[in-house]
Amino acid sequence: MVLWMSWEVTGIASAGEDVGDLAGAVEVFVASVARIQEMGELTVLKKQVLADTARGMRTLMLTEGRAVLDAGSSWSAVIGDVRVLLKPKDESP
């Protein structure tokens, strides 16, 4: 199922794009967080907090997110400064 995905790390970066499926959305999210961490603008502590938050978001995407998307609905979650929205492509972004 093609999805519209948007994500944000408050005050740092955000983006949105079409992804082929939930696995693709997770891959985009993980890669985006890795790029943020490589920018060198975060302290060691903030990098660790972001890594922990991203790990929790990845888990939610693959559990709650999958269940909601399989039912044909949009899904979103916020953990700390990280937000992710996933919508089946037949819905407007």
C-alpha cells in the first residue's frame, strides 16, 4: 500500500514524501534520523535522546501504525520532539 509520510523533529528538520509501504516509511524515518545525528549540531546527550525516541517511534510505526494502516486509516504519533504521520495514498496529504 502506497503511503504519504511526513515526519518532524521539532526545531531541527521535517519532510514529507510518498513511500511504497510501511517498511519504506520506516527506512526513510531511520535514514532521516541518522542524517540529523550526522549533522554535528546536536550534543552527545541530544543525539542519545533522539536515538532513544526514534527507536520508540520505529516500534510504534511497526505495531500500532501497522494495525491502523491495515484497517485503512491514517496513523500518527508524537514522542517527545518527534512526530510521524502516515496516510494511505488514496487520502490527501
